[in-house]
Amino acid sequence: MAWNLDDSRPIWPQIKDILTKDIVSGKYEMGGQFPTVRELAETAKVNRNTMQRALSELENDGLVISNRTAGRTVTMDEKLLQEIRGNIAKQNIEAFKSEMASLGFTIDQVITMMTEGDK
């Protein structure tokens, strides 16, 4: 996994965003075992406390469930996953539209460019 972390904002929210996308995209199976803090911290090359903070936020969002003796598992709430997935898509679309507008493109021009790219 590529952990493209940067200094533009705190690390733990970046980790949370990456793991959220991985969960809603199906990289981690619903109801499946989620990697441990130690495993994730090692692969991301971050402090375990930083990773724990990100995982705590994922728990607060309902994406992972902490089981005292069995570690963490991914939620089985498909509706929640679809909702978060849709929100991420909307954010990305808005950012894209804003960037295209800053370059002087109208929505119609962008749509034309996108559909012509498929041909």
C-alpha cells in the first residue's frame, strides 16, 4: 500500500482518509478482520499512537468495530459504506469542477472532453 503522506496537514487525518477509501472500495472485506495498529503503523512508517488516533476515528465513524479479544473488524453496514463512498465521490467531483473552472472550462466543455476521451 502506498501511504502518500505529506506535511500539508496532520498525519492521522491523512491516514484516516486513506483507510476510509480502502474500506469503502472493498479492499477490506465487510465483516473481515482489520489489520492491527502495529501492522498498519509499520507499513505506514508512523508512530503507533498516530495510527491509533486514526483507527479511533474510524471506530467513531462506524467503519471498524473493536472487539476486545478479536481485534478490529470492518463494519457490515452496507448502507453506511455506500453513504460514505458517495460523499467521497461528491467531494472529488466538486474539487474537479472547481479546478476545471479555474482553468476557464465550463461544465459542458468538461463533459464533452470526458465523453470524447472514451472514443
